[in-house]
Amino acid sequence: MSAMLRMWFVLLVGGAMALGVAACGGDDDGLDIGLPTDEATQPADGDDDADDGGTDEPAAFEETYPVNQTVWHQGFMIEVTGAVFAGTEPDIFGDQDITVTVEATFTNEGEDNWSLSSDVVLVTPDGPRNALLSDLAGVPGGLSVDGEFVFRVERDFDIETAYLLIGAGGEHRAQVPLGPDGGELVALEPSEPALSGAINLTMLDMTFTGASLRYDDPVNHSEADAGELLLTLYFDATSRRSGNWSLFAQDFTLATPDGSNLGADGALLPGLPGSDAGTDTKDLYVRFVVEEPAEGSYTLNWAGQDAWYAEGDPNPATFEFELE
């Protein structure tokens, strides 16, 4: 055999032997070719991302925040009890529905069945969100129901800086902070100034029993414009003129601290039955739109039908009072 043929024979035999050793695996002293062991294929302890390629999908969550603040708007007392920041389980695309639900009790301070129609937005430094849902049916006069407002938000929404804004531009707006950095409470709470006195004529007495100052009108479920208040004067009437007579809103005017003379904005003035001994009709009122703040001295003037006046009666008759 030539030298060249002997070299090729050695190479072929050596390669076959190497393949055989690799196939048999050998013993502990055999050839180590670096095959992975069972231990090397297992994830390290605590490596949660080893099986999912490192993804970390958000899970469902729900966080509750107590609020317990009360505001008034459009004839409703609104007691905001709390807010719920929540997210659903992600869908197959990883999308998640995240909302803030503001829970409240709504009391209708008017007499007719009514639903709150105020504009409601959720506000943060990032901007406002309109309500997706207002879960509030009609509320009977003088009664309360529970309801809620639902807003869609982002996962990084910061409820600590959020507040609820109730009302439209140009009118008074209530503001309810949901967290400690949500600003000041703007309650628009009505007040009831002490009021007493009377207009006394020969045929008629108007005895004033109280007053209210409100930012809203519970009768018509409306809101006063910014910078204005609704002043309502309540009184009982005693008619000593036989038959059925009437008082009219246009006969009342109000002189204000700044010198203005206002006509009545509304009134409850049913017919007045009368008798020689005097017949009482209770719970009448006349309302005026005054500027805010309302403190100062006022004069109510009444110039009614001539039939109410006798000789010596002042015409117009006046009632002076002070708001503090």
C-alpha cells in the first residue's frame, strides 16, 4: 500500500472511533462533549419570567377611597360617600377596562320627582374626564336614592389629586376633592338667615317667618349664575277682607345695599280667602336674585291693589331687614 493510501485509511478509522465514543457516551472518565444536564435546563429559583418570555400583564384590581363630603346643586343635596378605582382582568389582547366610580346619595330638596341633570366631570392636573354613566333615576320630592358616576381612566391615574366638578360654565359649580391633594371643597351650602317682622295694613298682615339664601332653586331645579344668590322671603298672610283676593309677584320689589331696586324672580302666592275676623294663609314666599355676597340692609316694598288699603295705610308698605 502506498504512503498516501495508508494516511487516508488512518483518518477514516480514527473518525469512526470518535463517532462511536460519542454515541456510547462513555463512563465518568470518558470524553466530555458538553451536553446539557437536567439541572442546566431548569430556571433558577424565583425566575417567574422564565416560562413567559418576561411578560408581566396587569391583573384585576380594586381600591376604595372614602370621601364623605356633601355638596348642593340644582335642588339636590349630594352626599359623596366614596370612590372606587378598579381595573378588570385583561382581555386576550392585554387590554384592561379601568374606571373610577364615584358613589353618592342624592336627596331631592324640591317637591316634584326629578333627575339630576348637572354637568359632572372628574378633574386631575392631566385634565377632565366626562362621566360614562350616571346611575341615577328620578328622585321623588323630599326623598333620597343612591347612585353613582362612572369615569374611564388610565392605569397610572392618580386619584389623590382628583376632584369631582358639578355644574356648567357660567353657573355656580360644586367641587368635591376625592383625595388629599384634590383641592378645596366647594359645597354651595344653603343658609337660612334669621328673619322676623311684618307688614301690617288695615285689611292685610304679612308676617315674615324666615329666609333662605341658596345657590340653587329646588323648585325649578336650576342653578344661579356665578356671582348671584337666590334670596327667598317666607311669610304668612292674614286677610281681613271678605271674599277671595290675591297677591301678585310684580307688586313686590327689593331695595338692595348697593341701591338697586329688584323685581321678584319667583313667588308662591295662592289666592287669599278673607273674613272680617281674619283668615290665615301660611307658607307663602317671594324670591329675588341678589349679588354675592348678600350681606347688608334691604327694604322690601309692596304696592298692591287699592282694595287692600284703608285710610292711613302706607302705600307702598315696607319691611326692612338685615342680612349678616
